[in-house]
Amino acid sequence: MSSKQHETIYLEDYQPPAWLISHTELRFELEEEQTLVRAQLSVQANPLVSDKRRPLELFGDVDMELCRLSIDGEILEACDYQRKGDRLLIENVPESFTLECVTRLLPHENTALEGLYKSDGMFCTQCEAEGFRRITFFPDRPDVMSIFRTTLVADKALYPVLLSNGNPIESGEDGEGRHWVTWDDPWPKPSYLFALVAGDLAMLEDRYTTTSGREVALRIYAEPKDLDKLDYAMQSLKNAMRWDEDVYGREYDLDIYMIVAVDFFNMGAMENKGLNIFNTSCVLAHPKTTTDQGFQRVEGVVAHEYFHNWSGNRVTCRDWFQLSLKEGFTVFRDAEFSADMNSRTVKRIEDVSLLRTAQFAEDAGPMAHPVRPESYMEISNFYTLTVYEKGAEVVRMLHTLLGADLFRKGSDLYFERHDGQAVTTDDFVAAMEAVSGRDLGQFKRWYSQAGTPRLEVSDSYNPETCEYTLTVRQSCPPSPGQDHKQPYLIPLNIGLLAEDGQELYSGMLELTKEIQQFRFDNIASRPVPSLLRGFSAPVKLEYDYSDEQLLMLLSNDPDGFNRWDAGQRLCIRLLQQQMQRYRDGVPMTCPETLVTAWRQLLLDESLDPAMVTQCLRLPSEAQLAELAGVIDVAAIHDAREFMRKALAEALEQEWLMAYQRCDTGEAYSPDAESTGRRSLKNLALAYLMATGREPWLELTRQQYEQSDNMTDQLAALSLVAHSEFRETAEELLQEFYQQWQHESLVMNQWLAVQASDPTEGALERVKELAQHPIFDARNPNKLRSLIGSFCAQNLSSFHAEDGSGYIWLADWILKLDKQNPQVAARLLTPLTRWKRYTAERGSLMRAQLQRIIDTNELSADVYEVVSKSLI
Ligand code: B3K
Ligand code: ZN
């Protein structure tokens, strides 16, 4: 298809489906060279749609082979229907009938990893958002919900395990070494939740009894070599099931819950009804091969997909513009789960850091869109941080505004009203309105307006009357298609602290107007405001704090999140000052006040090591870039490196003491406390290495050799690999490769460590790695580890002055677009931000976008992103 023909779909054009499918029966004949799919659909006119002449509209991929189509047994000839692009239209059909459709698929040639494909010899599917139309012709839209019965037929020796949604009801053998299993899913579901798996898989089994007494078999499948890496996912699943009963009153609704791990997967995991399919990186975990971060990801993603069973599957989306209905709500649910399982404050800090770095950048870039987008060319491009993370913040604000009890009542009402339906974000808010009696009309602007709101806060104090006044002005910058924004309803949690740190007030302010004043009486002395506690809204807040005030908040604010935030504000300010010095050619400095504050944090053994780690981590280069007016990559890198080294040297003894204190020699456990200790230990080691002194290279090497877990081993490896000790770096990278070459997930880390190495020659190294036998360009995890890490985490190398990084990325995008458009469009993101960079770099980036769009036959995925970036 010529790029120019990609169609835009608009929310305002939504029409309910004219035809419904009560039952869908599928039969898959899985073979090595082809798969035949026979689909039988029970079709009825939608009683709620009055226009009875609307043709039956089915979707099917343009390249899918249609072998046979019949209505009530009568074969349709080519002239009885029309195929237009990915649509198939049949006119003059009866009120109710059976449609039979046979399609021929080539799963082994499916490199897009959408629909039915092969991952390492096993068959699997990915249907969200529009993958089902690559399997058969179907009204592939989420508001058509159907009861599915699926039969899989395959060679028994090659594919002993045959899985689909629901419960297995029948099975047998056909004599020629083939066997079959029929699965029945009693719950009506949209086609995007369909799944099948066929393979030679090992399985970990457990049981769970729900509060009301339903016995559920829990089964996690993986390749036999990975059977020892499934325990953590199983424990996480059981914890998530219990948590959803306790916190939301939601129970599981089938007799079996299955998870399957596959190595070729476009994203993290997929919540198919009763049969989740997971990227191996989000389900496999073992201390020897998985880092603490990896363990946390497994816990969070297993819970996320499980929670979708209610927020997404039982109640689903009316159309894809409503994606955040399920994703925003489910991310909020999984974040609260992880907060309850681990440290609440640390979880919040991690989530907010991601939001501020990546979502804020998205909201300020050419692809900025509201949480509920108004149009798209390719829906896959809208599985974004805005829909997921900002969407979760919007749900969190409802929770903050209503309070936990009313929010729970609202969620109960939402599930009760809409069970079995496909609904909208308005329906979700309506449930919250109904239980609270509040009009949330203004609040809904969070769903319809893009961009990150800005709060400018100023204050005044009258010592005579003891009155303190806060003035808050809200605004929101223009975003594509939205020049002017209306004021939002914003919950602003605050505290007022006396100079000595004592809390004088704490509470929530509700902002509704562009400018608002709040008066506080009986405030004995001028307070220091602690603003936006717990990050109560996804906004940028500005208040003119003095360094002393920030230091006071860093040590005294009862709100842990704001303690951290005060430290970050101070670091950002100091780093920005150094960036200015760098540009002015003046020597950079590291103020003594910061060193003193950090020393206190490092020496205070009563503090939670995980919190201390967060406080002593400098803001990332990506976050500093997001905050810059014009991004000057070299200034950011050099200022940050200067500061890191200065803090390393000034506190060398304290880093060593912290290292020794946290190096307890305890056996590995992924619990929050040990994870926190390891994080401080490895941060201390990183600062020691930043001094560039030999003894710390020895210590790091020792940790590398003696550690019994991947967290410590990988931390040591990456410190050496990114250091100036090139010989040892080569040696350890080689050793690590020898040790782990048969563990695909560990090799992803090995690639990522090298791709994010900022020392000289980075591009040559990644080019070489792309030729390495361990690298497989069809595997999205490998692509993300190598290309994604280089472009998004190695800013100084990717943005090399001669534009070589941009050319390399564009070459990859053009190659990948033919193979896997979803992944290509995603990897493209760093180039789309060209307007933010200094003129020379910006124009080199733009030139590569132009080169891409000048290419014929781009996918809708890449075309949409590039064309919007060039406006
Ligand atoms: N719902 C899936 C995402 C599907 C992405 C399709 N391109 C995973 C999740 O959010 O749980
Ligand atoms: Zn999700």
C-alpha cells in the first residue's frame, strides 16, 4: 500500500456494530508448512441498530488467503462479497445465519508477531489490538463479544501441549500421529482476547482456592530448560489473586489459569482470557539469571495481566480510543499491588521518575495525545506511556479525590453495571460520580486534553495576622490539534512545615480555576510548603525554593516522596548550573552543602537503604534532557559526569562504609529489604568506580567473581564495562558471554550493557554486536536490548555530532519496517524528538526522518509516527 493511503480513524465516527456474533467455533489444523483455520460464526442482526441494510463487515488482513466462505452452507462466489483493503463486505444477509470461513495461514513466515506465529518452534498468538484479523475474517472490534469454542489439531510428538481459552472439554487422536483438544470458554469475549498455544512445553502447577471456594488450577508453561525459573511468577500470581479479592472483591472465574512464556513477543505480556501469553523476560526469574529489577517486573506484570481479568476482560473497551479504560485502571491496580508487596514510597518514586522522564517527553512531542485519543492511523502506536502511565495517574487522582472507601464503592458499581459489556472511560467516571454524588465533568478533561499541566505556586505570609496564602496558577501548553486548554480539576496534596521541620498543616487542595488562592490561618511563623505530596497529580510544579528550604525538606518532610523530590530538585538545579558553566567555558563546581547533605544520608544507618539509594541517584540524562529548553547533549553528559565524579571523590570513605555495611553476605532473596540493601551497595560501588581508582576496580572484580546472583554480577560487569579500564572490560565481557551464552535473557542484558556504554567507539561496538551470533534481528527482545538501549540510554553516542547514530537507526527502521512494523515504529521514538535538540543535531535527525518517509510502502505504524513528527 502506498504510504499516503493510510486511513485515519476518528472517535467521533464510532457506530455500534450492526451485526453481533453470539458463538464462534474455530478449528485449527496446525502443520509445519501451513495452518488451515475453519471458523463458524453465529451471526445475528444487532437489535439495537435500526439500519437493517448495513452490510456485514468483516476484517481480514490484506494478505490473508481466503479459501472458502459460505452462509448457511451456501458457498459464496467472489461476486457475492467485496474485499476492500482489510475489509470484507457482504450485502443482503439474513437476520440470523451461520457464516463459515476457511483461511490458510503461514505462521512460520509471520515475522510481525501478530496473529498466529511461531516462537522457537511453538505456535502462539497475539491478537490485541487487531491481530485476530490475521487469523480469520471477523468483526474484529472489541464491542463484538462472542463465546468461543476452539479445536486444535497438531502432530502429537512435536506439539504435545495444545492450549486455548477456557476449559478443555474433549480430546482425542486421529491415528496419524496427530491429536486434538477442544477448549470451551463460557465467557463472551472480544476477539482480541483469543489465544492459542501449541508446543512441547514443561509446566509448573499449583492450586488456588478463591474466597467463595472455587478451586483453580494454576499452570505456568515454558520450555523445559526454564522449568526452574517459574516459582516466582507462581507466587506472584497467588499473591495477586489474594490481593484482588481483598482490595477489590474480585475473584477468578474459570477452573484454570494458564501462563505461557514465549521468547518472541512484541511487548511484555498479554491478558488473553484464561491463557496469558508472556514475554519470557516478564515471567522467568531465578536469582542466578535475573536481577532484582527483573524480579520486580515479573511480580508487577503477572499481577497486571491477572488484574485485567476484571479490568479489561469481564468489562472491556467499546473501541480502541477507550484503551486507557482498561490499561490506566490496571496499571493503577498493579502499582498499588506492588506498593503493598514492597516499599510504597520507593515504588512511587520509580513510577514518577518514569513518568517525568518518558511520559512528559511524549506529552511534549509530536505524538502527544490525550489519555483518550481522538484519532489514529495505527492503534498499535497508542500503547503509550500516556495511555498507560498517565492513564493510571488519572485513576489515582480519582482515588485521591474520592478517598479509598468511595473509590472502592465506585469500582464495585462499575463492575456490577458493566459486567459482560464493552464500555467507555465516561462510564467509568459515571460510576465514580454515582457513588460520590460529585459532578466530575471538569475532571474528565484529563481524558480529553493532551500535554502536561504546569502549576506555578507563589506564597505570602503576614506575621501580624499569622495568615499564610498560597497562590496557584495552572496552565497547559498547546499540543497537536489542541491550542487552548481548559483548566483541570487537580488534587494538590500539601503540607506546611515550620523552619525546624515540624508539620503545621497537611491536606488536599482542589484546584479548579486558572488562578486560585488558599488561605491558612494561625500559622505562627513563615512555613516551608511541601507541595504535590506523593505526586498527587501528573503536573510540573514550580515554586521558588531556596537551597536551604530544599535541604530542610530533604531531611524533615514527613512525606517520603517529597523528601526524595526535594533532593532531586536541588540536584537538578545544581546540574543545570554546571551545564551553564560548561557552555560558558567556566570550571564546574560541586557545592559543599550538597556533599554535607549526602554525607548525612550515607551515614544515617536508621534510614531505609532503598530510600537512600533513590536520594543519592542523580537524575538521569534523559530526565535532564526532558527538562531542558533546548537539549544540549554534551553539556548534560559532561555536567552529570562531573558531578558524579565530584560526589564520588568527596565521599569516597562514606561510599566504602555504605558498601561494606550493605554487603552482608546473606543468601539471595528478592524481598524488598534485601533488594534495597543490594541497591545501595551497588550504587556505592558505582560511585567508588567513578573515582577511577584501581582499588575499586579490584573490589568490583571481586564482586563480579564472588557474587551468587545476577543483580550483583551484572552491576559489577556494567561498571567495569563502562569504565576506562578497557582491558578488564573486554575480559569480563568475554567471561560473562562464555558463562551465559545459553541463557537468552542474560544475553539480552549482555547486549544492553555494551549498547549503553558511553565510552568512545560505541557505534562501532553496536554495529559489530549486530553481527554477533547471539543477536537475532527477528527477536524483539534482542532488538530492544541492542538498538533500544543504544538510542535511548547512550545519549552521547547516539547523538554523535556527525549524525552517524541517526543514520544507523534509520537504516534499522527501514529494514525492520518490512519485518515487524510495531517494533520498528517503537524504536523510532528517539528520532521524533528532533525539534528539542540544538539546530545542527535537529536537522541531522530530521534528515533521517525525511529519508524514511521518502521510502515507498511504509507500514501504517512507521508512516504515522514519521509523518506526525515531520509536521
Ligand atoms: N494488553 C496488552 C498489550 C497489547 C499491545 C498490543 N500491541 C498488554 C497489557 O497491557 O497488559
Ligand atoms: Zn495491560
